[in-house]
Amino acid sequence: MPTTHPVRDIFVEANGLRHHLIARGTPGSPVVMMIHGLAGQAHVFDGIANHLATKYHVYCLDVRGRGESAWGPPNGYGVDTYVADLEAVREALGLQHFALVGTSMGGLISLNYAPRFPERVDRVVLNDVGPEIDPEGLKRILSYVGGAPEMFADMKAVIRYYKEHYAPMVEHLAEDQIADFARYNVRKSDTGVYVWKMDPAVRSGAAPAASMDQWEALKAMACPVLVLRGALSDVLSSPIAQRMVETLPNGRLVEVPGVGHAPVLTEPVAVRALDEFLAG
């Protein structure tokens, strides 16, 4: 059995909101900051964060409006705000620099943070996302995010929802892993039903666009960048992934076989790629 590293819940005031992070590993080790996708939260990284904590001080951030972080203004759920949050969180934690691992929306946050704060970023992993998102994948995501039920009768219903709507991400996982993936996204209400932890405003789909041109942002990423792509992804197409590596000053591409959007990063190919890349 792999070693289980103790988990520390950390709360910081940053950019006008209370942010929650999960920390693992030894302070003083190289820092890895992990950022989840649109409808996710910090626990989606539990498996890979526990693995990385052997060598790194790993933080998993609940982006504003998700998990245990505070909700922000309804019109404030855009990439530029998330980038400002990340910089404020970094400052609040007293971190000088870190590697960023971002899944989907978390990758877009990393893509826009790194060119703005190059002295703070050692390496970046863009997990199944890039400057251009396949329209079919975007349509699918907005459909299930925007059309999600408001409540569930029990956890079995929550798990069933994730199996149906997150199949590309979870269908290769064991039943208990899917249950873990689902349960941190909801809480039991006073009436006994399960409701989302995420701010309903996130589901509106009206997030402000990033101020930077995304291809220019990618080109400005001077640090080493690993592009991970689920081989069955409908969000990051193979041609766009190839173009990303050609555009990046120092980029490499690894495809995770048999997985859609997005790899959960515990797949053997993803684990090997992260271990090699983060070690430099």
C-alpha cells in the first residue's frame, strides 16, 4: 500500500475572500500547486497529491465559489479574477515560487498566471486544455454544468450523476474512487438532501473572458511546460495539442491512453509523466 500522507486544511484571506487549500508533504520541499477544473474542487487531486507528497510540498486549491472556499460576486468568476486570487494566495502562504498543475479550467488559470508572474513559476502542467477548446467538448461541459439538478435524494444519486455526466473522466476508475470523486462536491442540507457546494452563479456560463490572447499567453510561457492530453478528449484536440508544443519555447506532449476529458492524473502514464517532468 502507498504511504498515506497527513492532510492539512489551510484557510487564507486573499483578494478579498477566504480561500481553502489542502496541503500534504513536508514544508521546505519544492512546492506544487494543483488547481482543479470548472465544476471541481481540491479533493479531485487526492490520489496524485498523496503520491507527489513524498517529494514535494503539495497544495490543492479550492478555487473561489467551490469546495470550502468562499463564494464571490456573481460576475467575478473569470480567469483574470482566478489569476489574481492565485497570486494573492501565494503571497498569503509566503511561497516564493512553485510548479503549477492545472486541470481544464485550472490549466487556463496556470496558462494566464505564468506569463504575468514568470519569476514565480518553475514549471507548468496543462492537463487536457489549451488556448483553443473544441466546440463539441465545450458544449458538452456547459450542458451538464448548466443543467445540473439542484439537489439529490442520497449519495447513490450523486454517484449515479457523476457516472452519467463525467464518464470520460471516471469510467476507468474503481467504484470507490468514483464515490470519492463525487462526495466532496456536495453537502447534506438541513432538510436531509444533498446539494452542491459550488456557487450556482458559476453555472451561468457567463464568465468574463481572459484579457490576454491565449496563444500569446502560451508563447510567453518561458518555463518548461508539460501538455497532458486524454487520448479520447473532446476538449483538447490532437492538432491543437501539437500546435501548443510547437508554440511553446520549452514544451512537451504526453497522451494518456483510453481517457477522455480529463485525466485524473493517477493513470500510470500520467503519473510517470508528472514524476519525470517535475523532477526536471
